[in-house]
Amino acid sequence: MRKRVSLFACLVLCSILAISQTKEVTGKIMDAQGTPVSGATIKIKGANGGTSANVDGTFRLNVSSNATLIVSSVGFESTEVKVGESNNITVTLKPASNSLNEVVVTALGIRREKRMLTYTTQEVKGAAVVDAKQDNIVNALAGKVSGVQITNSSGQPGSSSQIVIRGNSSLTGNNGALFVIDGIPMDNSEAGNPDGPLGAGGTSNRGIDLDPNIIESITVLKGAAATAIYGSSASRGAIVITTKNGRGGGTLNKPVISLSSSYTFAQPLYPELQRTWAQGSGGKYVDGNNGQFGSASWGPRLDTLKVNGQPVPYHDALKEFFRMGHTTDNNVSVSGASDRSSYVVSYSFLKNDGIVPTTDYVRNSFFAKYSTKLSNKINLSTQFNYIHSDNNRTLDGNSLEAPLWTVLSAPISWDPYPTTNPDGTQRVYRLARNNPYWLLDNTGLKDKVDRIIPVVNLSYSPMSWLTITERLGGDMYYNPTEYHENVGTVGSYPTGRLYNRAITYQQWNNDLIVDAKKNFNKDWFGELLLGNNILVNYNDNKFVQGVGLSIPGFYNIGNATTVTSYYNYYKNRKVGFYAQANVEYRKMLTLGLTGRYDGSSVLSSDKQFYPYGSASLGFIFTEALGMNANPILNFGKIRTAYSIVGNDAVPPYSLTNPYYQASIGNITFPFNGQNGYLLTTTYGYPLKNETVKEFEIGLETKWFNNRVSFDATYFNKKSSDLLTAGVPLDPSTGFSSATENSGSMRNKGVELTLGITPVKTKDLRWDVTINFTKIKNDVLDLAPGVSFLQFAGFTNPGIFAFANSPYGVIYGTHFKRGTTGKQAGQLLLDDDGYPQIADDLAPIGNATPDWIGGLTSELNYKNFLFSFVLDMKRGGNILNLDGHYLDFYGTSKITENRNDTKIFPGIIESTGEVNTKAVPTNQAFYQNLWSNADENSLYDASFLKLRQVTLGYRLPLPKTTVLKSLYVNVTGTNFILHKNYPGADPEVSLNGSGNGQGFANFMTPTSKNFIIALKATF
């Protein structure tokens, strides 16, 4: 009994001593700038206890005096702190130098550790976007990201660009990536020209409104597993833009002032034209300078031509018409932060004077963002972005009002000045064309935009592991477009015309998000996110056109003799409920699940709501094998994902049968003062959502202490139940066509990214990143009764979709070729040895490239920087319709050697013998045969471009000066190193950012640019 009492007394005493050695410790976790690190994990070394830091970085924890705390947070290096006698601890975390701890912004603006992601993403820092020196932010990503294809449309200032991730997934819907800025979807559509792209070219995609100077980073979410939580629009991938927040630079409570300025010289890139033969036909001169008219340049050699005993001067229409372009880009920003708030205010002014006289693009951008901690548990962030732009353009395309029609086809013997005759009419060298300089003075397209993007983000953290977020954002713009052409224009409206279009766009997005994440113990971490999304879109489109100007040169609708107008109003709404769960085990195994239930107002009432989701898994096998310290392979992860995503890619009111303003034959209503309307001939079938199913598997590795990284992804994506317009119906139904859920398409391919740091010393670092993408696209089937869908061009030639062919087939006339035996694929020639044009139309090419790739190199030596970006596209075709016309007129480069002969390889069709006959390639050949075969206007679209090359120097400054940093650089962009295309640049698209890529016709050429830039920080 006495022993038991002694033992009990000993245990009590030990317990009292243990309790007396345990105390409450308070502390604060901060970064190197003194900013609180919320959510940091504090663990007791060798024990199971621990806690997380509050939103202000503070924590409380009961520990023993001899305890050691392990403090960690995503994006920072872990650190150990001994408690000792102190009751209050301040811990400063260093940024993670190990790229394995890199943090990226994912869907809904959630920051996650990149090593734990179960899907493919790629990030581009804001500095790289600014350094690219592109007016359009889309072009700044060219060559930098695998799986992404970017196409610039034209060399006009303010031109659109298309960005497609992992290939086209919808037949007729929008295939461009979804743009999201700070969690709010934003419109990146292109309004287009009212006259259509074929005859007038494009306009701007709305992504051009974004100022690169306000961007912190851009994350490209490629697969559906990464974007499923965003909703229907993200089935085509997402561009997630995070803006600057005022933190990360300078000292707490002290503002940072940044000034940057750049000046750009743009030198036009010219197509290849003949520079030998003068205006005329059959070798005889037609004097277009003295009242004679003729369209062709099949005259005599200019170097031997004299008029009245004097040599006829040579005129280079390209160099005389185009000018050196100039761009100024200036930005001023003020930012700062305290321990509870941060702010950034930015203003930018961009002015681009284009290479075509009278064209320009001017953008004023204002951005303000303020974030504050209303309490230790409530954070508020507000931001406001206002953009105003003015864009003056000329027309591109197959329209007589497009100046390039005459510039490219003008004879080298023709002097376009003066532009008018004594009677005031145009002075031209042929009757059916305009003088390009007269067009500059008497036609013009002006596009304006006023846009605001407000965002309010309120988050409440009642507990360290729980955050409730309410996010409301809008995207609103007013876009008026004005066009005019004067009396005397050669074209469809010789009496003059003008039109005004006004687009009012509003979009409101609201998300309520509940995010719970917790470390259950040292091995398990879990996160559950629940949310609700409401997206409402309004689009108001007014158009009025006046034809016949009573007073020439007075461009007012009241001056028109005939006025027509239309008005369109669209409204649609989406409601979504979503959930995302992530479970991590020992920082090496991650399971991700996503589900979403969407409702769309544009689909049939019984099909408006549709579920979809994804499942993904990531396994860091080097963690399981204990290879983190391995000097060769120090990181390896396998990831796989499967997703099913819905898409409502159909315009509003496709289910209804509205009346429209009628046109019957050549009669357009109103007619003789009487208006008329007809019921639409398109039937509104019940419609459901498209479905995109995607499987992807990837491998991510890092070698030699992170000096080499390699990421490989294979994906297989199938789109089905595609919403297809124009499906033909039996006329007995009273309708000619309908929109149906029919057709399917598949994209499968590989994405490779290789990163290498060949040199890494105290003063010198060299980083190289190589990306490669190969995608195989197949249109599996179309709707019953639909043999093709057309996206651009003419019926012949044009850009189409055919079943069992890649998306973007180029279709047109072609030479006859054998189909069987030894003659298969060989030209079938006539008895004289000339090719013969086949009786049928057929696919002659495809706009889809075989593969694309890019290389980025950055070399830093002390205060010097040298970097460049190479961009390459291999395969695919472009239909350059300029070739058809210029071959006919005799101004293309190929017609320069017009007195040569050629033996066409092939078979004489009538005899079956191999051809040995040489035939002259003269005027008759080019006008009657060669120019009439569309396949001769088809060219290889491959290119190798030096997208950007920069040499920069950061000037060393005394620490005592007010000027904190001064950086100067010179940059060159868009240097074409290789192409097989006779035009200026194979990276063009008359269809703008639309689906019909690979078609070019009388478009403003692009330019190579030289930039001087300066940035100072105070």
C-alpha cells in the first residue's frame, strides 16, 4: 500500500512539473517585406501538436520551453525556431528558392503549390508579358506556352488575334480560350466588321483592352480537369490573369513610384512582287499615267521603256504607300503596402501609328486596386479598370474599297499622283479599281471602346481553416463603330454611304465560395471547396446605314437618301453549383475531384441543367522512394485525369422562330416606303449541351538539383453532340434548315516542355525553356444531310469542315491527277504538256499545323540581360488569294520570268506517256490556266520567327539616391528567319479571331519592330 501511494505521489509530481514547463507562446509569421503570411503552418517538432497562422499572421500555441517549432508555408522555405524562454516569437520566412515549391494561380484564383497539382498548367510572369512589347496581350504569349496556338490577323493597328488551347473543340461555336481576370470572366470576342471579314477584314478582339503593365502573372489552364470548375465556357481552356496588388516591392508604409516608357519603330514586311515589267498586255505598253486604262502588267520591260524619248520612272507601290510605323507606350504607377492593406494605381497611354497612313490605335488605361483587412478575420479587396481606345483603320480583304487591292496589283510604271483628275474624279490606271491614296482621304473605319471592369472581393475567415468568399465582378463596354465612303468610290456604292453601329455589352458574375482546408495530422491534408455562380450577359446591337450622300464628304446619316437599320438585343443567364475536393497524403499523393451542375437559358427547358466534373490523381514517386536529395533525379511526378465538361455553344434565342426584316430577290425592305418581315427559315429544334470528354496523363520531372526539368503530357479529347447550325430540312416542313446536336470531333496530342539551366553562378545565370506541341485533329462526323460547314472565304475557294478530315480543310479547284496504278497522284497533262483543271472541287490543303514549338532563352550576367524567344510552326497551309489575282495581273514574283519554258512532271493523259514537252509560261498560261487553279494559291504556312530579342542593362545606383532602380533595354520583335510563303507573313488571317483560319486576301502586312525602353523606380 505504501509503495502504491509513493508511486502515485511521484506521478502527480511529474505531471505538475510537466505542466509547469508548458506555456502559451504567441507569435507572428511575416515575409521578407514584413507582410503577414496567413495560413502558415506551425508544427511542434517531434510531436503531433500544431496550429495555423491567422489572416494577420498571428498564432497561439501551448508548448514546452525546450520545444522546437517548424514553420512552413506554400512558396516559402521551411524554418525551425527554438522556443526557449521567450513567450512571443516573430518568424520571417524566406521565399522558396527551390522551384519545387513554386505557387501558381489556378481556377477561381486559388493559389496552389505547383508540385501538388494533378493537371497541366503553365505560368507566364507579368514581366515577360510587358517585355514582349505587344499591343495585344494575346500576342505576348506566342511561343511561350505548349499546347497553345496563337494567330495574329493583320498588320493594322488594333488587329485581332486568336488563341486556341489544345485544338478546336466546337464546330461552329467559340473555340477561343476563356479569359478570366482576378476570378471574373471577361469578354474576349471580336465584334467583326458589319460587311463581313471577306470584304472588309476584322476588328479587335477585346483582349486587346488589357494593359500588360497591370499584370502580375498569367496561368494557362489547358485541360478540362483544370477548368471544369469554371463552367461551360472553360471547356476550351482558360487564360487566368492575376493583376498586381501593391505588395512585393519596396518597404512597408512607403510608396513605390514606377515610370516606364518605350518607343517603337515598325518596319513593314513586304510580299514578293515582280519589279521588271510595265503596264500593258502582250508586251505592248499601256500608259496609265496619261489616260489609258489597263489592269495588267504584261507590258514591256521597264528598263527599256521610254515615252516621248524619256525613260518611264520606276515606282515601288509598296514602299511609296506604306510608312514607318511608330508606337509610344508610357506607364506610371504608384503602389504600397502596410501590415493591413495594400494598393496600386496605374495609368498607361499607348499610341500606335500604323504602317498605313491614316491608321492608328490609341489606348488609355486606368487601374486601381485596394486591399485591406477590415478585421483579423475579414479581408476586402476592390479594384476598378477603365479603358478607352480609338482605332482608325482602312479595310482589308476582297473589297474594291480595300487599298491593298491596288497597291499590290499596281504596275511599276504607274504614278498614283495626283489622285484626282481636273474634273474631280479619281485618277486611276484601270477603270474597275480605286486609287489607294484617294481611298485614304475618302474612306475610313473608326472603332471606339469605353470599358470598365470592376471587381469586389470580400472574404471572411471565422476559423483558421475556413474561408468564405463573396466575389462580384462586371465587364461592361460601349463599342461604337463608324464607316464612311465618299461619292465617287469605285465599288458597290458609287453614290457614297456610311454606317454607324453601337454595341452595348454588360456581363455580371457573382461567386459565393466556401473553402475549407486543414492539416489533419502530419500526413493528411484535405480541402473542400463549395460554390455557387451566377453569370448574366446582355448584348445590345444597333445598326443604321445610309446610302447615297446628297452632299459629298458630309458623313451624317441625315445626308443619306436611303436609310436602313436594325436592332438586336440578346440576354442569357447561367447558374452553376460547383464543388472541388483535394486530398493530399504526405505531400506525395494527391486526389482531386471536381463537380459542377450548370443551368443555361439558351438550351431547351428540359435540358437546361446538366452535370459534369473531373477526377485527377498525382503521385510524386520520388517522395515515396526517398529521392528528394538524389543528385540526378530529385523530383518525379505522374499525373492522370479524366473529365466530362458541358458547353452551351449556341446563340441566345436559337430555340425560337422570330420574324426578320425581309429580302426577296434583289428587293430589300423597306421598299417604296413599305416595310416587310418574314418568318425565319431556320427551325428551332430542342437543344442540349455539347459534351467534351478528355483524358490526360503526364510526367513531370526535375534533374540535377533542379537544373533540368521535363514535363510531358498526352491528352485525348472528344467533343460530341456538337451544336451545328444550318442542318438542311425538307422544304415541305416550311423551313430550310435547323440547329441540331449533331457531329463530333477529336483532338489528341502531346505537349512537351523542357527547362535547362546550363550555367548558374553568383554573377551568371542562363535559363532555356523549350516547348513542343503536336495535335491531331479529326472531325469525326457532321449532322445528317450536312456534307460540309464553311468558316471563311468563298464557296470556291474557302475554309471548311468535312467529316473524316481535320478541322479547317482548304477547298477549291485543282489540277487533274491520276487516281490508280502508276498514275496515282501524278499530273494528267493535255497533249501540249499543260496541266488540266479538274471538273470537280476538292480538298487541296489544311490550315492545321503538324506541330508548333518555341524556345525561350534568358541570360543574366550581373546587371546585363540578354533574352530571346523563337517561335516555330511546321506544316499546315495558307490560302493566299492574292496569288490568284496577282498571277493573273502579272505582278506576282512568279510571273517575272515570263519568257521561260517549263516541263511539267506528269503523264500525257491521252497517251499515258511520261511528259517531255516544254511549254512557255507566258501571259496566256498565267491568265487562262495557272491563276484559275486554287491549288496554285496554296502555300506552306511553316515559319521560324525570332519573336523577341532583348538586350537590357540595370544601371548601378547609390543606395542613398531617391532613384531606386533604372533599367534600359533595346528589343526587336517579329523577325522572320524562315518561311516558304511569298506573302509578307504566313501568320495572318482575314477572318480575324474566328474559326476560319488559313485564309488571306489583300491584307495589311505585319512589321518587324525595334524598341527602346526605359523603366525607373522611386
